[in-house]
Amino acid sequence: MSDKRVAGHVFPWKWNLSELKEIEWNGCNVFTCFSCGGGSSMGYKRAGYHVIGNVEIDRDMNKIYNINHKPMYSYNMDIREFISIPDKDLPGELFNLDVLDGSPPCSVFSTAGEREKGWNTEKQFREGQKMQRLDDLFFAFINVAAKLKPRVVVAENVKGLITGNAKGYVNEIVKAFRAAGYVPQIFLLNSARMGVPQARERVFFIARREDQKFPKLALAFDEQVIPFGEVRTRTGVPVSEDTDAFRLMQKRRPEDTCMADINLRLYGKNSGFTIPIVNDNRVAPTLTSGSTFYRGYDAAKFSDGDFINIQSFPQDYNFLDQSPQYVCGMSVPPVMMAQIARQVYRQWLRRPG
């Protein structure tokens, strides 16, 4: 499978879902958990894999996933319910996987959240979802690996998982992988160096089944960064002139990176650190599902196209009635996962000959 390079990037950030039909299958199958909008699924597909099914608890997200991906097997349920399904009631293809993929919900480990206050507690994150604990979902995911026994397991999570008190969870995760019969490696990767127009640092646990005698996986990416000015849409969403945000943005400077920079300069107020201002010469910061993002170029808010572009989502993706910011913010950037999937195939899964 040859590399497709556009402007120096193996996987161009601007692409269409329809292009996946043209990609040759590399012979490997994937099943994905916590599939959300399908960011990781699209990454695997761009790297030549077949994604044959998914598990997703959110009814609306699963509807979007099915509309865009049409999986053979789709389970709209808590992953713990999936684990309880008797093996005889699952399709045989799920017990012959090359890759089990998953992004266990990670907000309780995020450095931008409450972290420790959210551990060992139940929470409902969206209307219609069940109450659930999030800090044990990683272990439930590893239990899926123990059940299905794929050759490789790939799990994505926030950088906060490997900082502070959360480091103890990493040790427990590694132990759980080993108990399930897997040898894990841990990588901290930045999407900005992987062809994604966004600086998004994420932790990846990539584990091989013990009987798969693969060499140590090497992941190092150093692609040229893509500044926001190269990917933003022509116009953003206008800000009402009678708002504080509008008045603050009129006082912006090229060096400002968030609303707090303006508030501190003008009023000495330490507020607005979670409200980014993205200038054309900088790489967009990590996309979150809820915060307001402003464009330094015209003082407007991000358009839907801006969110789609910095997340490397396809231009023809069907979001149904959901917010593109929310769907993209909750998903793995497809180009980021495509880069990883490509290396996992090349270094581990490619058959001889």
C-alpha cells in the first residue's frame, strides 16, 4: 500500500468519506469500543483496515456512527453489558480480530476537569445516557480484550492519565493488560506532528497478545505543523455586538491565546483560560466538546467547518442533528489514528510475502 502525500503529509487533513471506497483492504479487521462519532474508525479505514463493528452507549452517537459507517455488527449498550453477552451469541468474526480499538471516556482524568473529585463516582454526561462510573471503564475495555482475544489492542486516553495521582491508574492498567495476556507499550503523541491541524496530546496504550512475537513498536512522528490560517473557513460565526465577548475581542492582540490574556491585560481578571483565541499563524489548540473558540483573524467564533477541519474529519460527514463541535471533540482525529494504524500494520500485522 503506497503512501499518498499531499503538501508533505501522508494522510491529508482535507478529505471525503466517499474516498474510503477507493482504499485497498490490507487484510486486517478491527472492532471498536466507545466508538463515538467514529474518528478512530475512519483512521483505521484510511490505513486500509476493515472496521467490522462497534460498541457505543450513547444512542444519538451510535445513530451517527451507523449512518456514516454501516458496521456489520453494532451494539448500542454499556460496554459492561457487551461483556456479559455469552460468547455463543456473538458472531465468530469478533473472536478472530487483528485489532481491538477503544477510547474509554476520559474526562475524569483530564487536567481541565475535576480529576480526583470525579473518581469512584457515577455521572450522567448526556441526556438519555445511563449513570456510569468512568474511571473503571478502561478495565472493562481490557476485559473485552480478554474475552475476544484480538492480536493487538489499541487504547487512547488523555495526557492527564499519566500525570499526578492518576499515575497509579496507569500501573493498574498495565497489570490488567498483563493479566489478560497482553504486553503493553505506552506512547504520548501530539497530533500536530502527525498531520492534524491541531495540537492534541493523547496517550496510547498499544498491546500485543503474548503469543504474537512482534518486535518492540516504534512510533515517532515529525510532520510539518499546519497553522490555523491554512485550514479555517472564510467566515466564522459573528459575535453579537452587545456582548462582553465582542467588546473583549475588539481589544485582542496577535499574541493573545485566550480570553484570559485580554482580561488580565485590561482588568486584571484571571478568567477565560478555557476560551481559546486562535490566530492564523498558530496551530489550533486541543478541540474540546463544549468551550467557545474564537478566531483571531476576524473576531468571530469558529464555524462548524473550522471544527471539522482542525479535527481532520471528512468534509462530507453526516452529523445528523448533532453539533459538529461535540462529535469532533469527543472523537479521535482520523488522521492521528490513521498514522498509528499504518505503523501497527507495517511493523506488526503485515503478512510476509
